[in-house]
Amino acid sequence: MPFGSLRSSLCSKRLCSSLERPTTNNEKRRADSCCNHDSNSLSVSSLFLLLLLIGGTAFAHGPTISAEAVCDLETNTIVIDYVATAWGGFVDDPSSRANAQIDILLEGVLADSGAFEDPDYSFSGSLQKPSDAGVGDTVVVTAFAAADWGNGTPGGQSESVTVTIPDDDCGPDLGLGRFTGGGHQIRIDGLRVTRGLTIHCDLLLSNNLEINWNGNSFHMTEHLETVRCTDDPNIIQAPPPAPLDTLVGIGTGRYNNVDGFTIEFTLVDGGEPGTEDEMAILIYETANPANVVLEVPKQKLDGGNLQAHYDPPHR
């Protein structure tokens, strides 16, 4: 209903009905003023309300954005994850949420873009942290509607969020590393000690470690008792790149097919071609540690290779 008609209707109900038979000149003037009002004219307050409602239709359009600085385990760097979403839209016009180009700006510089499309009208992504942003610094992430909205409303709206760079340890995840190796590895006092192994920096994963010497053998059970993986900056392990260069582990297993023995070992990947790789081995009876069946102090390998690797995430 037009505002003029609404006003006239209210007048007729509230005043005119009570002034059907005006008894004084003042009442007659009031009835004439209200009931004879032009139904197409608007009061100043009605006009303001109408403009506000019309303007609100455009102002309601806009993107929303949330963002957080997190550690990317694949690159071991801080990145900024964001989610951009369209406004709620009109119930009877889903296209009012659509927008073909939403720009994502980092510190005012275009860093990414996407579109609000049916059915989610949302998209997400990751941005590299500015190189000059340190721990405790803040950066501003903005979503900007570069295109018009699906119902024809002009774009140009934006929303920004401030993100604080956290004090996170984003270094290599040593829990994602492993060692492999094989072949004749160590000679001691003329005795050749060979081994084959796959050892993970994770107590939950299955491992393999076999030691052979002078007709004897030791087979470690699948899981380690303890493991410690480290990355010594003084050791150039690559290639290939890996999150560790040293692994120290303790496990149990069978000596000459008899259970009840423990192995303590150290693995060091000193880089290619393997001449700087090192290994230490100690195997003894678990119930009687003084009964040592093999001891090889840490020393460079005589042949073969120990190789550290990244270990894909396991679920």
C-alpha cells in the first residue's frame, strides 16, 4: 500500500469515523485536513522511511570473510587460511547472493579471487604470509565484490578482518620422517655386520629392522619402544630433503629366533653418497642387560647407505 494511501486509511479509521458529524468549526477543519488529504502525497517522515528501505536493499549486499594464521605442515611456513561467504540474500531471490568476482586482498594487494556460486555461495583458500610480517604483527585480509551481484545490484562492497601472526613453531614435523637403508653397512674387528631397515619417527607405525652377523640374526618386532628424531643444522643430509638427519630408537625382538632381546640403535644420514652416514648398534638380553650379544659403537659405514625421508601423513 502506498504511504499516502496508508496515511489516508489511518485518518479515516481513527479520526474521520469520530468526526462524521462535526459539531464545531475546529472539528470540521480537522476532518477536512485528514479525510480530504491527497492519497498520493507523502509526508516527510514517510518519504525518509521509503528511501531508507530502498537503500537498504543495496546496502545489505556484501561479502563476509574470516581468516586465521596457521602452520602449513607441507611447507613448514605460516599461511593465512580464509573463508569468504556471501551475505544472506533474499529468500525469494537466491541470485542476490551470487557474484562472479570476489577479490581477496592482503594488506590492500590482490592476493586471490573467487566467485559466489550456487549452492554454497562461498569459497576458501590460503595466502602466503607477507615476508616482513613477524610474530605478533597484524595483517588485514579483505574480501571485495569486484562484480555486480546476480540480481543486478552494483558491487563495490567489502569486508576486512585483522589477523595476528602467531608464535607457532612451524619447523619440520619430525613425526613425519623415516629412515631406510640396506646392504653391508658396518665392519668391526673384521666382522661384517649387515642390516636392512625401515624406521619411522612414530611409535604407532610398523617398522622393520634386521641385523645379521657371523651367522647370527636379530629381528625387531614391528613397533618401537621409544624413538627420538632430530635435525642437526651442522649435518647436510640432503638430497633428498627430509625433516631429520638422526634417529635414536629402542625396540625388542628375537635373537636367533629366541624372544626376549632388546636393541638400541642410532642412525645418522650424513648426505650423499653415504660415506658420512653413521650407525650404532647394541643388542642384549632384556632380562639380563649384561648379556650383550652385539655391540657396534657409532661409526661411519663401510658400505651402503642410510637415507632419511619425509614420511607421508598416516591415518
